Amino acid sequence: MNFQIFLRKNNLPSAIIAIELLKDEHMIHYDHFSMIENEIKKTFAIEPSVYDQYTLKISRHELDLYQTDKMIHDSHVIVDKIVLDDFWTIDDKNHWSKTIYDPEYVAHLKDKEVTWELSKDLHNNILYFNGSLDYKISIPIRGMFFK
Amino acid sequence: MIVYLGMPRCASTWLYDNLKHIEPNGATVKETHHFYKSPVDLKDYCKTNILDFSTNNWSMDGTVVKEIDPLVSNYILIIRDPVELTMSYRSLFDISQPLDEFTYSLILNKMLCYGDIIERWYKLVDPNKILIYRYSDLLANNEEFLASITKQLHIPLASMSDKMLKTNRTNNYVQPMDQETIKLLQCKIILQQQIEKFEKITNIPTNFSINNLL
């Protein structure tokens, strides 16, 4: 089954991104790369032996950015969409993501006197520079979409 | 093996009742949903069964399709006006759910997206294996419809099941409220695009009219 991940950035010269697919604690797929282009598509495929729930984790841990004057909004990467099995689309119309903030990142925001409540905006497509977007992916896929 | 791809609410039970005589073991189970179970014995299943009439087959995973396709002679897809299908499907659920939400959820899970569905299946398998029929043709003349299907599938035509086809058309249509209108309009645009895409890919005119949605 194919995974296609469409990433975009605006004001960053580059971003270091990791893509992991996990089943329970087991790593099924791992990719780690520097994103230079403003838009990029990363693809990979798996052969599921059993139908189960997986976690797709897209993360950044760019600690150097703490030392810069980059505003947090300037430094994010956007996951425009994820296409599963060449068919199912996860995008801004149906957020399946959960934002996981690194505690250090939260502390950093407090130091910067950021006022918004992070916990109120966990389901989005924005990947900050120290944290991850986690997607629960169930196979077969359609069950995820059927309500 | 013959696999019914879908759609649900397109007389699949009626058609199954009229084709199941070809099963040597007298199969009586329609919705096996076998292709949604863990793919461990797919080939065995395909070798020992002649029909699979699960109405969610249209959405099976690509890896499953690749595995079973060598054992499948034909796929059957019956298409129905998406607005009619929505109303019929909605009758199975809580019809107090706003029509716009319900329609949009069917679009999100691709059930009404005939264009995307046929594009995917034409890539996954030999398009000549996919037999496409219109639900409206079945309503117009179910004997002719059944004769046409059995002829194309090269299977004997049994006497038609005396089960009446439950047409279940748009009787439960509810006039949308004002706040639903915008989202329904969005749905309408998406559905129109999907119909045009389907017709372009298959060269089959659907004669669908989605104006009833609004």
C-alpha cells in the first residue's frame, strides 16, 4: 500500500524532517531528510500482513532554531495532504492528525510569552520545529473514513 | 470468481438472489466482507467461491486487489444517481443528521465519487473485466437487465427470483434548511465533477441529474 505525503514550507531555507510508520512499537518504515524545496512529495509503500492500526509520525527536531529569531509561524512546515493507496486523501478538510509538542517547545513558547492555548489546536496540518504530527492509519483504509 | 464492486443501495441483494444459483454449494451469504478481513487466505477464498457480493468491495485495498485479480473473471459495478443513492442510504441511518453533513461524509469516504473510483479501478485491473451497469436500466426492465448481465458473464439465466425489487427511491427527501445550502452546493459541484470524470473515463453516459440535491 502506498503512502504519499505532500509537504510545503514558505520562509525556511531548509527543514529536517523524519517520517516514521509504526505498528505498536515496531518501526515499519523510516525516512529522514532535509527539505530544501518549498514543496516536496515523499512516497513509500508497505505490504501489510495483517489489518491493523498504524501510526504515521511526521516530526522535526530542529533545536538550532531555538537560537534564532525565527518566529514560530515563519518556521513551520505544512502537511498539505496525505494520499493513501493512491486513493484516500487526508487533507485540511478532514484532519486526522494529532499535534505532539515537545515539552521543550512549549517551554520555549512560554518564554516568548505566546498567548494562545496550544491544547485547543491539536488537530491541524502544521508541523512546528520541535514536535510531530501523528496520524492513526487503520488498514483497511475505508474504515477510517466511514462514519 | 465474480466480484460485485458496488455500489450499496443498487439492488445488489436482488442481483445476488438471481445469480447465486451458480454457486455449487448453494451460497446464501451475501455480505461476507471477506476482502476486509486480514489478507491471509484470499486466494483460497477466491478458489472456493464463485461470487462475492459485498457492497463495500469498491473500496478494498490496492494490495488485496492485486492479489485476487488473477482469480477474478469479472467485476460488476452498478451505478446509481448519487442523489438517489444518498437518500436511499440515508434511510438506513439517523435521518435527523443534516443532509449536507451526510452527503459530505459520503463524498469524503469516496462512496459518491464515481470518477475517482473508476479511475482507480481502471489502473488496478484490466478495464475490460469491469462490467458497468446503470441502476436506472434495471428499474426500467429488470428482466432485460438480468439477461444482459448473465450473457456478459457467460452464466446460465435462472428463473428470476420472485423477490420484488425494493426501489426505495427519493421518498424521504427533505428540503434542506438555509444553513445547509452552501455545503450542499459544494457537494453538488464535487458530484458533477465526479460524474463528468466517470463519463470521460468510461465513455458511458450516466444520465444522472443531481439537480435534486438543491
